[in-house]
Amino acid sequence: MAIPQTRADLLNQLQPAYAKLHHELQRFDEKTAQNFCVESGTSAPAWRVKDLIAVRAWWSESLVQWIARGRCDDRTFELPAPGYGWNETPRLNNDVVQERYTHTFADSLRRLDFAYQEVIELIDLLSDQQLSAKHQFFWAGNYPVCRWISINTTRQYTTARTLLRKVTF
């Protein structure tokens, strides 16, 4: 999947990816969301469907916060989260799973839906320059915000859908 270069490219990738994920999630309920969809690795426990959605919601929510803070030129936050470097995203993801362990599947779905809607609203608020040009927000560095949105939403939604399709009941 190519990194989008324009608002239209971004929306043409993001909206169908989310719609497909949302559709795939309709086969799950609180009970079936307890099924495992990500195998354990050397440093990570296995994830249930509800864990996967909690992590995807966290990344979408975080992206919304990064953009909102960037629009205010707030430079007082750490990425991807306080106490974590980019090379520690597996640990961060597992900490999100632990933090949201008691959350219901329905709660994680609501959070994911809400964050997705906020991302769409922020895309509408950002100018074409803010979406497509490098160095628009300090946290985006040498990359356009379009790239960050794509990586933290579209690509994660697509990967989640692939993992969910493998779940058997």
C-alpha cells in the first residue's frame, strides 16, 4: 500500500480500510472477542480479539492527540508515549493491553469508532499543506502528516482485519 500524498489519496485508503475492519468486527461479540488472534512471541503474550482492538483504538486516539497538540504547537509531549521510544512499540502495545485488560470488547469498539471519526474530522480541518508537506508539526519530523495518519490508521486497520479473518469459532 503506497503512502498517500494527497487528502483524496488518504481518504480513499482510510475510509474503505475502516469500513472493511468495521464489517469484519461484526462477527464478534463479547464472548468470541476472547478468542486469540495474535500468537505469543518471544517477548509478547498472545492477544485476544478485544486486545487487538484496544491497541488499534489506542493508536488512533494517540494520533488524534498528536495532531491536536501539533495544531497548537505544543512541543511538550513524547512520542509515541511518555516513557517509550519508537523502538519500544511492542512493549507499549503490551502495556496498552494490560491497561485495558478489564475493558469490554464493546468499549474498545466504541473507542475505535470515536477515534476514527475524530481522525476524519481532523483531516477535514487540516489544510492540504499541513497534510502533505514535511515539517508541518515538530513531531512529524521529515514526514508529511498524511504518512503518519496512514501508518497509524489505514495500515493498522488492514493488518487487524487480516488477523481477525484467521480467528475461528
